[in-house]
Amino acid sequence: SATAPGTIDRTAVRVIAHRGSSAALPEHTLAAYRRAIEEGADGLECDVRLTADGQLVCVHDRTVQRTSNGRGTVSAMTLAELSRLDFGSWKSPGAPEPSPVLTLAELLELVADAGRRIELAIETKHPTRHRGGTETELLRMLGYYGLLPAMSAESSVRVMSFSELSLHRIRRTAPAIPTVYLAERRLPLLGRTSRLPGGARIAGPGIELIRADPGLVPALRRAGNRVHVWTVDDPADVEYCLELGVEALITNRPREVLAQLGR
Ligand code: G3P
Ligand code: CA
């Protein structure tokens, strides 16, 4: 594209739909992810948790209270139990159809059927409880859907975590998958070494963190890291990230962010 030297190519920034198009529709539902694809998002972010019977489901919280009409802890419930709940009515009351829990398999099917390349940013939540079960199942699923990249290939899938342990597990088993170290309040070790915790290739600071520390993203980039920022919904934050050279914006409002980028 015709980008003058020194300016940012706004069209090159990746727009990743956080929990789907989740400002508009209930998070982590098929409808929210479908909407994000229709809106032109480059990729989809989702959180994964292991159920009591070893299935990966896309749920953010430890429990289902906030986002469903039921009660319980995801890891203590079976997929059949979770499937009886409605994950849509808390946000879309009166919707004609209930929204069952979304499995990772269903999300991967949606991406496979999208008809264009869709990036996936999959976040492992609280993985230590399951002695590697989350990572093992995630890699098994990615393998099944042909999403495990060859060593030199550009991967459409990234695995993100606040947990160093989880990122190490992914790296040990599938070193070609890019990993993102998520940081909410601080990035440990930065300054003493250019290496990110967990052997991650990409830094994933929250927007509050980079607003509070304007030197952080430049330092990360000088050290050779790529930077993906969440959750970037405010137009001023979008501009700020562009100035800093952030590569991917993870947002609840993909349509608005794409429009701001001129796409
Ligand atoms: O994309 C990373 C971001 O989702 C991490 O925070 O709490 O929304 O999972 P959280
Ligand atoms: Ca997340």
C-alpha cells in the first residue's frame, strides 16, 4: 500500500475480536464469532477451559454464573451439564434461540468453514490445575484440524497465557506455535533480558499497562519482540497503539476498530 516513510501502515495492523464481537453479542457464543468474521476481523480471541470430562470449552470465568443461566465451576461440570445452560440470555434477553456453551471444536469448525484465513488467539486459563491436560487437549485439537504449523511456516494460530508454565508446555510440545505472554500489571524480567517469560515470542500487555508505562512497548520492540495489546476498544487507545507500533489490537468492537483503520 502507499504508505509514506515514517508513517504507520494502518491497514497492516491485525484486528482480533476479543471473545468474538462481544460488545454487540454475548461473549464466546457462536453468534459473536460469526459476527466478528462477517465484520471482517482478522482473527478471533477465545479463552479455553477443560471440563470435568476433558473437553475444551470457550468460557472466560472459572464459573458459569456471570455468562449463563446456571451455576457451577466449569472444571467440575461435564460438557453435557454445560450444554444444558444458555450462555446468551444474560446479554441478549428474549433472543429466539438459546446459546449453548461453545466448544473449541465448534469454534475451529467455524474457522475452517469461514472461506478466508482467520487467525486464532487461544488463551489457556488456569492450566496448572489439570497437570497439562489443557495444553495436551488443545494441541490434540489443533492437530486434528490441521492447524499445527511446520517449523518455518507462518502460523494462523497463537497460544496466549498469563501462565508461564502453560506457555512452556506448548513450546516443549509444539515449538512452531507462536506464544503470547500476557501481562496485566507488569512484565517481569524486562530490562534485564530481552527474553519474555515462558519463552514467548510475542508480548501481550493490557492497554492499562502500556498507558501507565509509555516506555514499555518501545523497549519491547527494541528488544526484538512483537507486541499484541488487549483490550483496545477506545478510539484514542487505537491511535496510541498505532503510534507505538503495536502489531495486533485485541478488541470487543472489531467493526469500529476496522473502520477507524480505514478498512
Ligand atoms: O486477549 C487477552 C485478554 O483476553 C486477557 O484478559 O481477562 O480478557 O482473558 P482476559
Ligand atoms: Ca482472554
